[in-house]
Amino acid sequence: MWRPEFEFVSARSARLQGYHRRLAVFSHHYRGTPECPGLVLGLDKGGLCEGLLYEIAPEQWPKVYEQVHKREMLGDVYLEMVLPVTLLAGGAPLEAITYVANDESQQFATDMPIEKLMTYIEQGQGTVGSCRQYVANTIRRLRKLGIHDEGLERLSPYIL
């Protein structure tokens, strides 16, 4: 959400029911290595997730989809799913492409205590930067958007 890396027409606040945001994926590339993994966020089953729904111009759609798909679908860590989301401003539910953490992947990280999370957050350094900076940027962006994410807020005293 803090670095979408693609062109969009609008970004609107939305809610996804049945999934929540969690550091659910061991990162072996972007925020860690196979020998020293970091953690990245994924949608995990249960609860709800508030975030942004990006509207893409029709003429940009093929390019943006290819770019995002290539970035997110490294290995088997995510499942691409079309799920219903609700705009917080109201209106009929919309369908959105989402990337859900694949709980059958070797890189799926089960829920763990803060101390263990922090070990992975502190050690993770990958091709696009540190895991710690990734988590800090996400917390800051969520706060700026007025989104309270209980799981990430638990980590904020250790990160920010």
C-alpha cells in the first residue's frame, strides 16, 4: 500500500471480509534470503482486512496485471484469488484480485510470538531492502490512512 509501483486511477478504502493481514510469509527474495529469511505480509484466513482498492485504467490493465502478477507470484507463496470487497464509502460489493497466503507453501509462517517475529524482522534483508523497514513503512502508511491493524500495532513499539 505504501509503494504500489504501478499507475492507478484511484485508491479507495475498502474492507475484505474473511481474511486478515499478517506477517504470514517467509521472504526468501525481497526481504530476506533462503538462509536468512525475513517476513512479509499476506492475507490469512479469518477476520477482516481494511486496505486500499486500486482502480486501474482499462488501457493500463494488461501491463499492470502482468507487473503485479510477476511481483507477487514468486514460487507458491500466494494464491491469486478474486474476492468480494466492500468500499468503506458505501456502495455495492466489488470483486478484486487479491493475493492470499498459501498455507500449503513451505514459506507459510504460522502465527508466532512477538519475540520470534522480531528475530525474522531484524534479520531479513533482501533484494529490495530490510524487513524492518518494510514493516515500519506499512505501519506508518496504515496509520496515515486511519487503519488500525491490531497485529502490526502490537509490533510498533519494537519497530518504530
